[in-house]
Amino acid sequence: MAQKPLDPEQLQAAVDAYAENGSQTKGAAALGIPVPTFKNRLLAANRKGYTPSAGLTEAPQIKADRERVRLEDEVRRLKAEIQDVRRHNITTGEVRETILGLAATPPSPPKWLVRKPRKKQSHGVPTLFCSDWHWGEVVAHEQVDGYNEFNLEIGHRRVRHLVDTTVLLAKHCLADWGTLPGIVVPLGGDMLSGDIHEELSETNEQPMMAAFLDLYGVLIWMLETLAEEFGKVFVPCVVGNHSRLTRKPRAKSRAYTSFDWLMYSLLDKHFATTKYDVTFLVSDGTDAYFRIYNHRYLLTHGDAIGAKGGDGMIGPLGPITRGDFKVRRVSAALGQEYDSLLIGHFHRHMTLRGMICNGSLKGWDEYAKVNRFPPELPIQSLHFTHPQWGPIWPNPIFLEDPVERKPAEWVSWQKPD
């Protein structure tokens, strides 16, 4: 199906937003659209020669972008002309006969080269793993060397981008051949920043209950939107360590003394009386067990896996691997074996055999900088569970653009002199 042409008003709005805000990220936020959509509109506007409306000053960077687009188009045109000249000077047949010594007629490709998908082919069930949002916390831009920034406004934008990208990948890029039976959305804890440390109480953007109510509305919107797109939504939930009501982590009544658990319970109650098919599994302990087809998952936050610390060379890989071994041993003794572990807490996205470790919505913060943890963009994890193959297609969803770099070729290598 042909792509719908862009509206001239949308193109002009993109150019004006870029001129007013000075960056693509801020321009996209001003228009309330994803950054990739904003970039596409701006690129199309530059190619058509759009300029900022009267009264707006065009930044030097905008002029440079327009000139770059013009030069790229000119290079493509010249390459096409050169290629056309070459085709007229020597034909493919002449190359094959005189240079390569091959037959003039190329062989027919084998019929098995490309296999068409079977009808109603299943790609499995998508899983959007959400954890470590730390809603209400503030990450100061200047205190992390400009690498990240976080507050409620940015949190709202990142959740919108997360949902938009999940729908795009799950329904239109990765699984366009078959019908999806629904989506699984594990909530892995630390959804709220909490007041467990004095510095958090002093620097959080809003008091705990105000941040709680704001996040409650955001999660309702997210789950309703996913239900409209995927039909069925299953939400397994575990608590984290940041949203607790006590100063120290508890073993007894751990779930009941957490704002995470209260949030999940209120969401469960809310969706029980709506038209949406949203089902909750709210764990009363540290873990939640569930299956997708025959693949067994254990969801846990990560602070209670029986392993602490880390290593300057391999980061949290050591404690996570040791913790998985301990959790598997205990789970097997209880008759609750699992195939894959879903874990958050460490704010580091990793996909290992039998394990998916989630990133964070908050992103790299002052604590990570002081402790010299490697910077990582805010990430949440998306993967599919196939009926026969289990977890496939692990996709980190990046919630911010990386630091802008000079455009380069799509691939390059050292060429001989």
C-alpha cells in the first residue's frame, strides 16, 4: 500500500518547531509526536525547500541540514547518471562473456531461494517488560555530564514513545504475517522513586502520593492503549525495593508494605470493571511464575536473588548469573522450575541464555555516575515467545536518541592502497 503523502501543514510545523526549539528531540516533544516521525517530516520538508515561517529566525544548524540534504540528493543524481553511462558503454552480457567467460544467459534462481510464509503463521506472543521507572525522581542534566535528564515531563514522553514503538515493532515490523493472540506486560517493580533515601526525599519532583496518582493515570492509559491494539493483555506484577514504605527492605510482608503492590492492586480493581480484557497476576511475594505456551517464566525484581555486588570488568553480569543459579536451585526444590528469568533492578539491558535483564525508564543517573557504572540510554525490553522456539527477537526499545554524531556510511572498511 502506498504511503500517504505528508500534509504541507505538518511539514511546515516541523520546520517551525525545529527553529523554535533548536533540537529535534525538543521539536518532537513540542508537537507531541515521536522523534523518528519528527525527523522524517523535517527531512521531507528540507528536500522540498521549506523555510521557517515569518518572524522565526532560522538557526545555522537548520541551514546546514538543508544544505546537507541538497548535496545528498545531488550525489545520488550524479551516481545514477554515471551508472546509466556505464550501462550504455558495456552491457551485462558483454561483461559475462568477455571478462568473466560465462554464458550470456544467466542461470535461473532456485525456487527454494525465498519461501513465502504460511497462512496464519504464528510469531508467538509479544512481551513488553516494564520495570525501574522510578517515577517522580529527578535526574539533573548538568550532574551527569549532559548524558541524561529525567523528570515527570520526560517520563510522560518516554512512555508515549515506548507504547508507540511497541505497537510499531510488534504489529507492523516483526509480526505482520499472523494474528497476535495478545500481549504480556510484566511490571517488574521500582515503578516509583520512593523516599527510602534522604537525598530522594529532598530531590524528588513531587511527594510520593502525588507521583503515585500521576503514574496511576499513565499506567491506565498505557494498558488501555495496548488492549485496544492487541486485544488481550496479561500483566504479571512483582514489587521492587525502591517503592517500599519502610526504611530497610523486609522479608515479612514485603509486598504489602510496597507502593508497587498498592498500585498493581488498584489497577487490577480498575480494569475489573472496564470493557478492556486486561488480566493481572499480582504476586504477594518476591516472584511471579507464568507460562507463555509451554515456556515457563519467573519474574522477579532482582534485589532478592541472593547475590549482590558487581565487577569493574563485567558489571552486574556476575551477581545476576550467580543469582539465577540460586533462584533456579530453590525453585526446583519447590517444584517451580522455570525456563527463563525476567529481572530488573540493575538498570542494565542484557539478553542471556535463559535470562532477560531489563534496563530502566529513568536512565543513567547521579548514583550510577558516582559509582562509575557505564552509561546506558533509557531502555525497556520487548521480545516474542514462539510456540516451538521459546523467546525470540529480543528488542531493546531505546527511549532517547544517542548523542548526535557525524553521519557516516552504512558500512565501511579499510580499503587497500
